[in-house]
Amino acid sequence: MKLWIKLSIIIFSLGLVITLSGIIFIYRFSENFFKQSIIQEMKLKANGIEFILSTVNDLDYESLRKYSSISNVRTTLIKDDGKVIFESGFQENELVKMDNHLNRPEIQKAILYDSAIVERYSKTLNCNMLYFVKKIVLNINQNSKFVGASFIRVSIPKDIFQEKVVWLQSRIIYFSISLILFMIIITVIAAKKFTNPITHIVNVVEKIKNGNLHYRIDIQSKNEIGKLAESLNGMIEKLNHDIVRLEKLELIRKQFLGNVSHELKTPIFALQTALETLLNGAVDDKSVNRVFLEKALNNTQRLDRLLSDLIDISRIESGEMKMDFKTFYLNNFLLNIVDEFKEEALKSGVEIKFIPGDNEILVIGDTERLKQVIVNLLSNALKYTPEGGQIIVYTEIKDFKAYIFVKDTGCGIPPQHLDRIFERFYRVDEDRSRKVGGTGLGLAIVKHIVEAHGSNVKVESEVNKGSTFSFWLKIANS
Ligand code: ADP
């Protein structure tokens, strides 16, 4: 069952029970209330007649009859022996027809209790009547027509009174029906108003579940529902970001896998071709067998470099490679690495030199990983600097940071590539990179390691003039 229907039924049932109890109470007691108010009215009228009798001198029969008729009650005056001396329904001369009233139940009761209320059938009028009798002692002129009146009796036909009760009860029923109808409408409106936001939330969540992540819950209220909507919107937003990130990662993973297979295929294919050529007879041809063997060896070395770079990059990216920070003397550290490159540089006809800075400078970093950074930068400088060129490593201290520069006079990098050379497998000139034994991962590894030190790597380059790569390290003794 829908929530709004359930809610309507609960609220409506509650309202109905309360309203019906009230209505039944009023309905059941309306007759009594009515009776009481009519009796009260009759008492007032009796008092009014008593007042007139005792204050108006020479009151005649007709005047009293008129007064009774405008008061809308039947009035009877009875002596203490039961003789009727006034009856508003009769002319004075008709009084003789009236029998003695001493035995009337209301008179008997009034003798005992001074006043009485009796409901009974009137033989004189042939209908049910309600009687109120009051015992009186009149202090009036002895010549008055009403001397000796001991009881004032006022009465009304019960039908009149009953009609009024029925009228009131029917009004109560009409009112109840209208009230219940009104309650149904109000309950449904209230329940709908309460459940509409929930229905809206359910609809949006359903859409999200079906993959329509651009939907948002549009509820501005500040109550719990509003807060729920806000939290759900936040969740959807996060989900959206996570999905976009996952999709991006998935794309990167696919590209990476594609690149890796491509990178592996080239040396494996070259290795295979060299070995096949040897097997097909070249092994016995002394003029070429060495060439093919060297080619095979070169390609296995290239595979080795590629695999170790791949292992490094995946360890860095998965967070498996933990940095081991310590303080060390920067000059000494750089001097040793540059020394290791001296021989290779000499072979390539490139001059390599280190311009030492302040010997006392202590920096913070992981020496093993930072050595990899300098080695990669120097290898690149050597790879892309033609014979006769120069490579200089130098440092600068600025803003409590030690900047390290690796500058070469090589081929340089065209400006449109500068932003991308730190991406995995990105090369300016693929053939050239392969020829010089590049894996396309060197700068990506550099970037990762430098960033793990809280720093960043920069490059400035001019085609055919050279390139300068730089990054900074925190100084420990500043
Ligand atoms: P590779 O193994 O191809 O050198 P890297 O990631 O180390 O891969 O470098 C990416 C690309 O950046 C290289 O292919 C090359 O085009 C360019 N590059 C890097 N260092 C230099 C440099 N010192 N001079 C000129 N080009 C460079």
C-alpha cells in the first residue's frame, strides 16, 4: 500500500474516533440539554407571571391570557383545593368545564416540593405535555380575580420540544457528515504533502540506479527530509566523481597496457629476427654472425631496461614504493653520480661537468630514488646531445630550497611537447628515442619521485640549443 494512503488512513481514523466520540456525546445529551433549557425558560415564565400577579392591581382575566399567549406558554392558576381559577387556553366563562386539578401529578408533587416538573399525557388537550408547577403565596388585593391562587402551572406540548430536539439532532448529523468529508480532504492533502518529497526522492534514486547520474533531488526545506535530500545529493555527486575517476583510470589502464604490449613487441620481434637469421645460416658466416649476436644482445638489454622501468613505475604508482627520507650532503651526492657518467660521456664525445655549490648544504630525501632521478636526467641529456656538446650539473640556493639543474646543449624540445614529456611512453621523436635506447618511462619516473619529495620538476628548452631540467629539495640545515 502506498505510504500516503497508509498515512491518510491512520490520521483519518484517529480524527474520526475523536470527532465521532464528540458527536455521539453531543447527540446523546442534546435532548437533555434542550429539556433543561426549556425547563429553565418555563421557570422564568412562571416567575414572570407571579411577578405580574403580585404587582399589577386589578389584573383582568383577558390581560393575563394575552400575556400568556405572547409568552408562548399555556398558563394555569390553581387554588390550594385544586380549583382552576385561570387557564390561558380557556375563556373565563369556560372555566366551569374544568375539573378539579388537585389530583394532577404535578400539583401533588408541588404540594410536597414547592415546585415540580412532570411530563405526562394531557387528557384535556389530548397530547403529551411538559409541566412546570410552582407553589406561590400572593399578597394581593382581596377583590382581585386571582385571590387564593396557590399554584402557577406553565406547560408546553412535548411535540414542540421534540421537534426542536429532532431539528438539532439532524443538524448534528449534517455537520458530522460535512466534518468527516472535510477531514478526508484535509487528511489526503496533508498526507500527500508529507509523502510527496519522499516520492520525489524515491524517483530520483530510481533514476540514479538506472544510471542517470545527472539527476538531483530538488528539495529546499530545512527539515529532516531536506537534510536527507542534501546528503543524498552529496552522495550522488561523490558517486559521479568516483565514476568519472574510475572511467579515467580504466582508460589510462587500457592505454598503458596497449603501450606496454607495443613497447615489448618491438625488441622481442627484433630479437626473434636476429636469432632466426643466425639459425638460418648466418651463425656460420663469420662476417655477420657477430653483428646479429650483438643485435640480439642489445635487444635483451633494451627489454631489461624496459622491464625494470615498468616495475619501478608500477611500484611507485601503486604506492608500494616507500620513500626513505634522510639528510645528506648535496654536493657529494651529485659529484659521485656525475663521476659515474664521465666515461660514457667521453665515449660519446660530450663534455660533462659538475659545478659544486656550498659544501655544507644538507638536504632531505631518499638518496636511492634521487640517484635514479639524476641518472635518468643525465642519461637523457647524453642521449639527446650530439658529439661536441656539453652537460652541466649545478645547484642554486633560493628561499631555503636547494635547486638542482641538469643542463645540456642538445637537440632541445619543441614547445608544444613540453607539457607532455613527463607522461608515460610520451616521446617527441619515437624513432630517435628507440635508436638511443629510450624506454619512454624515464621522465615519468623522475616526475613521480620528485613529487613524492613534495617538490616538482621543471623543464626549459629551446630547439637545437638545449634543455635544462630542474627540481628542488628541502634544505635540512637552514
Ligand atoms: P625516453 O626513454 O624516450 O628518453 P623519457 O621519458 O626519458 O623517455 O623522455 C621522454 C621524451 O622527452 C624523450 O623521448 C625525448 O623526446 C624528450 N627528452 C627527454 N629529455 C630530453 C633532453 N635532455 N633533450 C631533448 N629531449 C629530451
